[in-house]
Amino acid sequence: MAIFFDFNFVILREFLHASFATIGTSTARILQVIKVLLDQLRTLCLAARQSRQQHLLLALLFFKLNMTNNKYFQEWFSNPRRDVIAGTVVALALIPEAIAFSIIAGVDPKVGLYASFCIAVVIAFIGGRSGMISAATGAMAVLLVSLVRDHGLEYLLPATILTGLLQILAGAFKLGNLMRFVSRSVVTGFVNALAIIIFMAQLPQFHDQGFLMYGMVAAGLAIIYGLPLLTTAVPSPLVCIVVLTGVSMSMGLETLNTVGDMGDLPSTLPIFLLPEVPLNFETLGIILPFAISLAIVGLLESLMTSTIVDDLTDTSSDKNRECTGQGVANIVSGCFGGMAGCAMIGQSVINVQSGGRGRLSTFSAGIILLILIVAMGGLVSQIPMAALVAVMIMVSIGTFSWSSIKDLRIHHRTSSVVMITTVLTTVFTHNLAYGVGAGVLLSALFFAYKVSGQLNITSALEVSKKERTYTVRGQLFFVSASSFAEAFDFREVVDKVRIDVSAAHFWDLSAINALDRVVLKFRREGTEVDLFGMNEASQTLILEVAKYDKPGAMDESGGH
């Protein structure tokens, strides 16, 4: 009988998993998975009919081994116990943050809490990065302030849905691949800036709290960093929250701020609703600018956080799938009365440091969050903010790349400038898009300048033939084009000029334009020009846009 119940449990669990894990894939893939599961189910049934226990056990073992090797099974159930525990820690830390972000946006706390639940649950299934936490965030809340203030809450929901649609389009057009253009220096600056912002966000909690607050936070940090020296069976942040809550409740420390002081927790489940706004161009004109900003900032923070979690776990992720997943999650959030959200680096670090690795940790965070606020709101509201402040300080310390300070003396000066610029811009503007944009722009400028400086042009004269050969080495594009044109002596009296470009590459129209000017200037001086050694890619570009080899080129250049 025990074997029979175990058999049914495994069949049901794996079938549901395979069904949900294939969301977002093609219908053919879904049917294929279902077919495989049904075939294996038939095998088990045949074994059971034969009433031979060993056959049933062998079939069950084969089924388990097959599912264990399944990619989706690994992403969900490779680390179930620690994933659930980590999700619990994340859920507890999410509550005050979601309430705070709701206050920033000027909406009811339940808007941020419902959004965090919806986004976390949805992204667990269709996100591109397992173990990453997505919910309502401060970066998105800041962008929603003026929309809610000027037009009301009813316009927040359609703006959230439109944000999701734009993010889905970003995933469809593979915009996640643009992360390749973000340098390591920008990522490091982004991480350090967020660590500073997370720490600074905890400072207002100490206002008018006295030494008791400092003592509780210190005790929390002692638990967080001391407990792992004794045991790692339970995440120390969870123990910190439980112990400090117990101390606060037992000793009646009413002067300490609690989660309940942040705002009222909702007592009902979120309900499906559609935005009650007129569906016309006037509404679109109101919400579109906000939706574009939300989509860009949300994707930037999500993709950057995904890259950071990749580094923390030594695994890879699907950036384009993450774009699509964030979009679907925001659409669901908007349909259940939530605000737009994105990935959270702080909560993702908490999850990873608590042992969370799989999609189950993200799913658990969302489900447990809903249970805590709806069924256990009275108890959760008594959690002292000191416990959560201690956890967030731990996150800021763990997030900051301390090695980057030492590397300032080792790394190239330009890399250090990019990192510091990203940090300062993000911290002072509190806008992640500005920080990342400034870092990427500086990286591009420094790279272009560095590459342009590697252009080398030498020449040799054959007096007997009245012929000079120029040898060009390096990359020719808009930055180095002027240096290329200035390297030739057009007043020298020679019969022929040979230009060897076998070690050069022409990248853009500016480079081709510089080549046109060089060749045509020599021809106007009566000098024959022989261009040779061109690689296939450069030759293709020259054939398409160059003018020097076209009829009438000399006439067109007469005024140059």
C-alpha cells in the first residue's frame, strides 16, 4: 500500500511539474512531454497488474531517474528543503519593503504586497534565471509617483499592463542580448551602488529609536554572522528574525518600530480585475511615457541582477526569456491590482546566501508572502524592524564588492573611472538607468579611443620606380578615420601609390569616406593608386558604399 501511495504521489508531482515547466514552449514540446509521461505511466500500470513488487519498484526507479535528469526537474526540485527555507526568509524581508515601496508610489500597501506575490509566483515558472527574486521595487515605485498623483490609482494598473507588453516585445526582439555590451566595470559599479543605497535606506529606521534599536540590530548581526560558525542547518537571517521577534514580544519592547507600524496588512486574497479606464488614445498618451520608462528600468535592473546571480551561483541564465518573463509577471500583477515590479538584487542576495538556488525558492517566497500577510498578519505585524534592518545590512555588506577597492590600484585607470562613475551616478540620482547608461557610455568612449590609438600606418619609397607603398594596420572607423586620412603625403611627386590594407579592417561609413578622400586626392594630383589586400568583409562594405571606384567619382569630388 505504501508503494502504491508513493507511486501516485510521484506521478502526480512529476506530471504537474512537467506541465507547468513547459509554459512558454511550443505546443509540440508540451505534447511530447505528455506523451513521455503517459508512456511511463503505462509501464508502471502494467507492472502493477502483474502484481510483482520488484517490477513496480524497477519501473518507479526508472521513472525517477528519468525525471532527475530532466532540466526542469533540476531547476525545481534539486534543492527543495533549502529553497523553501530561503523563500521563507525572503518573504519575511519582502513585507516591509513592499509596504515602503507602496508608500513611495503613493498607493495602499496592499498594492505593493499583491504585486510582490503575483510577480514572484509567475516569474518562478517562466523567468530565465532560477533562484532570482522579483517583486515590487523602489526603482519602479519612484517612476509611478507622478502618475498616481496626477491621474489616480486607476491609471497605475493599465500602465503596469502596458509595461509588461513592452517587456514581452523586448524579449521577442532578443534585446536581452544587449547585456553583452555592459562591461564588467559597469556591473561592479552597479552592485556597489545598490549596496550603498540598500544601506542608506536603513538609516531612517534608527531615527528617534534610541540605543535599544542599535542594541537589537547589533544582536541581530551577531546572530547572522555568528550562527554559521556553529551550524548551517538553518539560515541565520531566519533565526535572527525569529529570535528578535521573540525577545521583543516577551519583553514588551513597545518603543521599537514594528512591521505593523509601516502600514496595514491586507486581510483578503487579491482578486482579478481589469482597469476601469477608457480605452482610447487619450489614456494611451497618459500611460505610454510611464510604461516605456518602467519597461526600460525594470529590464535593466532585472538583467543586471540576473548577471550578478549568475556570478554568485556560477551558472548561466536566459536573458531574453527573463525579459519575456518579467513582462508576463507585470501583466498578471496589473490584472490583480498590483504595481509594476522587477528583479530585486537585495532579496536575490538574501535568497542565494540562505541556500536558495532553484525556482522553488522564488515560488515559495511568493506563496509564503501571501500566507503571512493574509493568514498570519497579526503575528507578522509584530516583527521588529530592527530584525529586518539587520538582515538588510547583511545584504548590503554581502552585496558590495570589497575587492573592487583594492583593484582600483591594479585595474586600468579607465575601468576604475567607469566603475566610480556608475556608482556616483546611481547613488546621487537613485535611478539605475542613469547609472548604467553613464557607465556604458563611458565604456564605449574609452574603448573607441583605445582602439583608434592602435592604428599604425608606415610607408616605403622605391626611388627607381617612383612608387611609394603605404602599409595600414589596425581598425578603421569613425574615431580613427581622420588619422587615416592625415597619414598620407599628397604633395609628394610619385607616379604610383600602393596602399596595403591586408592588416586593416574597415568598419563603417566614416572609414569608407576617408578612403574615398585619400584615393581621389591622389588621383587629382595625377598619381595612380593601387589598393590591395582587402579582407572580404571590408571589400563587401566598400563595394556597396565607396565612390572612388564608381564612374564619375572624380567629377563628384571636384569641389572637395
